[in-house]
Amino acid sequence: MRRYLINGRVLTMAPVEGGNKKTGKKQEYRNGFIGIEDGKIVQMGEMEELGKVPLKDGQTDVIDAGGRLIMPGIIEAHCHMGITEEKKGMEGDDCNENVQPITPYLRAIDAINSMDAAFDDAVRAGITSAMIGPGSSNVVGGQFAFVKTKGRRIDDLVVLAPAAMKIAFGENPKVNFSGQGKMPVTRMAIAGMLREELFKAKQYIEKRKKAEKEGEGFEKDFRYECWIPVFEGKIPLKAHVHRVDDIFTAIRIGKEFGLKMTLDHCSEGHLIAEELAKEGFPAIVGPDLSSRNKIEVQNVAFKTAGILSAAGVKVAVTTDHPVSLIQSLPICAGLCVKSGMDENEALRAITIHAAQICNVADRVGSLEVGKDADIVIFDGNPLEVSSEVFYTLIDGEIAYCRENIGHKQCP
């Protein structure tokens, strides 16, 4: 079935180049429409351009936005939704395999429960996709997955898996393993163990390539096979870093091995914004809507995202659910604006910039012809707490609509 969204202020959030250069892509339609077919956006423009499209032919569903805001589905760039489940305590906590410090072969998709209540909360808040993976108790925690937020079977929700390899610095690995009487119990050990793992993985990959080139037999090792997409530059290291020293250690190791990397949390990033801008690694900032319950998060502040963005760092905003509830993501971006972040950059931090950082911008993050029809209709500015979601569409299907709307396709 064809579907049209009509009569809305359409914010496309289409990518723009750095500096003052523009891509030429349309950023806004003041009174626009979007055409959808087979889960993809097939047409966009101002209402006067819609022309004689058969909106009442019995095969076309129409959603009239009534002048409301239409924008891309919101993206959570770092969370543990469905892997640390709400309401279930220990039985629903599969976030950290915290008896082994290095577990790169673990896959988030084997632990994400899409029936977790947080998925429904996400959809109701206009969050249509999320990067989900292991926690930060381990030096190497395992593989993240980027998924849609509506559906019963996780295999059907996957956009990209593996999507990143989780590594962690600072207090969490120290506290976890010092209680077990084994490494790591210092920041030196965390860095040393990570280097050793990366060194062995690099050696393994080089031997594998040499054997394949020379037509020799090679016995594959499950532990190191998972590092191949990291060293090929297809997915980044996802570095849990809060303090300045941990941020720089992560960068040092990433550069040493020539790997892509995201700086997740980056809580003291505002103290070294210019240096981070020169390094070129993107930052996923947050959770700022939480208590300063550890020494390394004493400088957590909503101003961080804005300072980094203004310095030229590509920024996404995160709730780190369940540290902060996932439905608070647009409000967290709004609080970043209150603390100085440019409003348009805050919107980008939960749409196109989040998609680019997560390597899925070819499918989500902006409203463009050919992309997935992940779309939200708000009755106001999504960064304001009073704004409500009227519709959430994922792959062109209505995943949520307000109860009083009465649309025939509402679930």
C-alpha cells in the first residue's frame, strides 16, 4: 500500500558538509508531503507539488499532519535496552559477562529482548532505532547491534550487526575485577590488556590473509574472527570513556592500531574540546540526566555536547538507557540546548549525526528519497517536554499513534 503524509512542516535533517558548505539538499518544506512505498521514502516536496497523485483511490493511505512537525525517527546511539531489561532485576540483566575481562566474541543480538517494555517507550517517544550492546565492566565487552525499535523477533529488527566493538576504560573494569582479585585493577592494566588483545588480533588477521593469498590451509579462531571488521575499518571501537586521561588513552590506542573509534560518554570532553576536534573521533555524549555517582563522572554536564559541537566534533546525545530512561532522549537534547548547544545541532545529534556515527546514514537519520520511512510527527518542538508524538512510523508502517486520533491503520 502507498502511504502519504501531507500538510506538515517537514524537517529533513539531510546531511550538510563541514564548515559553511552546504550539500544543496533541502532542509525544510514549510507545508510538505512525503510519499512512502514498500517501507521506503519515494517522493517528497511542497504540497503544491503533489499535483494529481491519487490520494483517494482506495489503495493509498493518507495521514494529514495538520500543520504539525514531520521529522526523521529519533536515534539512540548508545544504550542497553532489552539487554538490561526493566522490571526484571538479575533475571533480565544480560549486559556484562563480568567474570572474564576480554570477551570480543559476545554478540548483543543473542541477549536483546525486544519484548522489554523500554522498546514500547522508545516508539511512543518517536525513537525508531537504537545502538544496543554490552556494558562497560569488561576491557572488551563484545559486539553492538543497530536495530529498529518495533517488532517481536530481534533478527527482523537488525539494521547492522555487528555494528561496533565495545571497549571500556576507567573505573568500571577496575571495580569489577579488583573484587575478583585479578587483572585489571589499574588503568595501566586496562590499556595493556587491550593492546595485547589488539596485537594478537592483528597478527591473526595478517596470518589469515597470508595463508589465503598463498593458498595454504588456515585454522580459524573464533575469538579473533570477530576482530576482522574492526581492522578492516567496517565497524569502530566503541570506547567507554569519561575522564580526560581515559579519553586520551583510548585515542592513543586507536591511533596506534589505525582503528576507527567513537568516544562514548566523553563526560570531560568539554575540557579538551579543541584537542578532540583535531583528533577527529566523534563523541556520543551522556547520560547527563543522571546522578554523579562515580568519581569519574563528577564533571558530567549538559554543556558538554554543545561545547564539543561548537568546536567541530561530530556529536550524538545518549541516555545510556537504563541509566537514564530512553524516552527522555529528546528532552536530554533539549537540555543540551538550554546549556548552550545550537538547536539545529541538537536535533542532528539525535537524528543524522547519530546515524552517521553509527554507520547507518544510508538508511536512517534523515528524510530523503530512498531511505527507510522512519518518521515521527510531533505536535511541537521535540526538544520541549510538553511536545507529544502523534505518529511514529517505522519502515513506513504505523508503529504508534495517539489514542484519540482514530486513524484506521493505528495499531
